[in-house]
Amino acid sequence: MCLAYPGKIVRIEGDTGEVDFGGFTKMVNLMLMPAAKLGDMVLVHAGFAIGATTEQDAEETRDVLRRIDSAFVPEEPR
């Protein structure tokens, strides 16, 4: 299964962009999205921006991923 994580482009340098994932940033390759611009919401997989999304869809996706993550938090020992 592949997973693309949503983030916002906060800086562009050539074919790479710094993307904010809601608390941390990472440089990603923008070559697959040559029309991407500052402030765009993108879906990132394996270091590449592979598609566009909306702010609302990005937040819904992050919320679902947080809920999935919290379901796998080990219980405290008794």
C-alpha cells in the first residue's frame, strides 16, 4: 500500500520545495508538478509531490492518519 501525505509548499528552489506537514518541514521534489506554486497544498509520496489537494481535504486526511496512529499506541502496563 502506498501513502501520500498532505502538506503546504512554503518555499521553492528550482525543482524542489520545502513542504510544511503541519509541524515539520521537508524538502521534496516538485518535478512531477511543474505548475506548483508557493502556498499550494500537495500530496507527497517517497519525497515527490505527486498531486494537488485542498486545505480542507488535507486536514481531513491528517485527522484520519492521527486517529489511525493513536489506535496503535500501546497500552500502559498494569
